[in-house]
Amino acid sequence: MSFNDLGLSPTLLQAVHDTGYTTPTPIQLLAIPAILTGKDVMGAAQTGTGKTAGFTLPLLQLLSGGQPAASNQVRALVLTPTRELAAQVQESIETYGKHEKLRSAVVFGGVNINPQQMALRKGVDILVATPGRLLDLYQQNAVKFNQLEILVLDEADRMLDMGFIRDIRKILQLLPKKRQNLMFSATFSDEIRTLAKTICHQPQEIDVAPRNSTVDAVEQQVYEVSKDKKLGLLGKLLQDTRDQVLVFSRTKHGANALVKKLAGYGINSAAIHGNKSQSQRTKALADFKANKTQVLVARGIDIDLLAMVINFDMPQVPEDYVHRIGRTGRAGASGLAVSLVCEDDRDQLRAIERLIKRRITRMEFDPGSLPVAQAVAGKPADDDDERKPQQRRQPQRRASGDRSSQPQTGNRQPRDGNRQPRQDGAQASPRGRSQQPRRPQADGIGNTRSPQGQQTRAAGNPHNRQQQSPSSHNRSAQRQDPNRPRQPGQNKPAPPPKDGNFNREGASFAEKANKKGDSGFWQKLRNGKLFNRS
């Protein structure tokens, strides 16, 4: 049976023909007609059997005849667990939908959100998104789901295993109840099946292969090796092949360290993981697809015509092994999956063999034939700067004994420890300043302030309501004493002078007013009748 028998439109058939595919895979053969009927579908198939095209083709056909999406509206939503997978799904939509008049967009974290908001403002028919960035856009009123018709969960098992279950439930509460639900994955555990049935309404289950099985076209091998020989064996396997290889590491730090060590064997490699910025991840993936890099240390990506994958570290979850080796042997092509197993990995190996229900072939190697890593000067090309938390810049402090470069002004002396006595007899301070007594400074209203901070009121000042007592210099210290009892009326504001003398020249306002004939106004002001004082 060919694609012509699946009920696809002529424009979609032309797009499929342009890609070179003529025969549908088993999952495509069963999923495409089921989706076109409008039913909810749960599809479980081996990794690399064409699940993406299995829901992309009918999705494009169902949306082609409908009303275009309004501003900030979405008609179909595709959720993916990783940024790379989201970009690959968007690429598949653009490839098969090049003859369709539909708008599509992809949104994920790690990049500027403003271009994504601008794309959604026009409205999109198909939106491919990661859960976290989609919730961010919804909180900013950049996306709405009133016109949503279809929901797709791609790699549903990986999405739930990676801890997106809470985000998925939040998204489901935002979507309309009446919609078509599609779920595709490589594996379906009993827990995931139970959850999927709560999301889908009477779904049609499609199983084209036994659960947790691997593609028969992938040859699986295991090398039992000690830890000290593990890196050398990896270098030999990579040197013996000219094909591009995908190497899996357990941790992000281990991936960076592996790239550095492989440079000693003359192998050009790159790492891709969550600590890399999106531009670095995109560049590493693009260089690998363009055959500029031989080895890529990554996981969860889809690369065509990948001949070999190597498990440098065995996965902790047995189901991840099925996903890893599914990156090779795609679309009916042959592939090779090699696992390097040390003593600590034997339990994981036994769990994997129980899951796939087969024994993996053991391979032998000569420890004496392993290459020796050479010292590499400089920094490998892939080991570029990762995203690090920004650190506050510390202020630059000058050396305590170096002021020779600064111009010396005034009486300042250089801090070289060899101060000369001043010629005018003044005593130098520890910082090189003279300790001459300061002159009292006036505050503009007749008061003066001594160098010790004591304020003295000038004689004849109208504000001088009290003579300075000998103990007035202790008042500031008494005010700061918390144990000193507060005197009654101490904090009340002082009443205004009764003579109405507000003029600094000594003449009162009342005297000036009498000369001008305005004595009545100033009389009221002096008696407090003009303003109600409390």
C-alpha cells in the first residue's frame, strides 16, 4: 500500500513525493486514516518508524479546509519535551505543508520571547511548543486557545518522565473540552497508559510493535570493559569508523569532559545539553548535520542516516535505552548500537535485557591495541563558554601603598611611610592631612558651628530663646541615651515669638505695617486670630 491509498490530498502527496518516500511505515499506515476520522488516537511504535509524519500529514489536511486562526489564536497545539525535538517537528511541518496555506510557529525557552510574541500576534494554525515557554506566553496574554481544535503530545512518555506532568495538567485546564487528542510515543508504561486515557476520550490505540521493543535493523553490541580502559576503547571505536556517531553521556559535566578528552585522540566532537545556550546548541546540531563534526555528545535528537550510536554511560532508566538506540536504523535503514559496560553498569544491563527480552551480543577487544591520548594545547573548539550565573562586578581597589600616579594637591602627602615634618609647624594627621583648627562656619541666620559640632546662637538673634549653659555640649549625648527619661513637653515644637519679629534686620513686621497703614492685619496675625493654631 502507498500513500495514495491513505486519503491524503494531492498537495500533501506531492510534498511526500518530493521527500522521496513512497511506502508508508506501519505506524503511518494505521495512524493517518484514524486521525482523519477525527477520533482520539494513542500510537505506540518503535523509535525511528516515522511517528512525526504519522500525525503531521493528517494534521495538515484537517486544518487546511478550516477558518484561519485569529490574532493570538491557535488551532492546533503540538507539545514536545525538548527544544531540539520542537525544532524538528516544526521542520517536518514546513516540509510537508509547503503547498498548504497554513501558518505555523515554534516556541521554546532559551531564546528571546519577543519574536515569538510577534509571530503569535498574527495568529497561527499550528503551534509547536515546549510546556514551560507556552505557559510563559499564556501568562503574558500572547496566546489564546479559544479556536483550538487538535492537541498533540509527541514523545508523551519522555515528557512525563522528565517531570512535565504538572505543566501538562495546567495546560489541559486552559484548553477547550471539545478537541481531538493525539498521543505518540515509543513506549507506554501502565502508568502512562492510565494517564493517557484520562486525557483522551475513547482513544483508538495503535500498537505496531510490542512495547519496549527495539528495531530489528539495529545491531546491538556490548563491550565489557574496565573504567580505566573505557575512554581508550571509545577512542578506538571512533577512530575505526568514518561515519558520524552519536555518543550518550550520563551527565552534562561528563559530556563536556568527554569532548575535551576526545580531542586528545584527534576526534572533532561537540557537546549539546541544557547548560548550553540555545545558539550554541543550534550551532552544534547544525555542524553535526553538515558533517563538520564527527561526534556529537547529546540525547533526544532526530538525525537522518545516523549509522552508529554509542552508550558511553548506560542509562539509569531501561526505557531510555530504547530511545537512545532508536536514533539509528531509522526509516528502515540499518544501524549499530554499541554499549560500553563496566562493573558498575551490570545491573543496568540486566534490566535492559529483561525489558527488550533479548540478550545483547558480547564483543571482545584487545586492550593492547587501544590508542593513547595525546596532550592537546589550548581549548577545544566545542568547549565554549556555557551559560553561567552573572556575578556582580567587584569594585577595583587601589593598592594601599601606590599613589605615585595620582597628582598631589594641597597638603596631601604621599603614603609611602616617609612623611616629612611640615614647615609651618602644623601637626600632620595619620592620612597626611594637617590638623589645623577649623574656623567657625556660619549657617546664614547668625548661628555659628564649631569644629566639634556644637552650635552657638548669635547674640541678639530672635531665635535665641535660651542662654547656652556650660553643659549644653552634653545635650546631644543625653538625647542619644535610651535609658534617659523623657522630660514632659520635650518634643513639643517651640511657640512662635510673640513680638512678631521675623525680620533679620531687627525691625518687626508690625512696625513696618504700621508705617504702611496695615496695622489691623498684623494685629490679627500677632493675636493668632488669622490662623487657627492648635
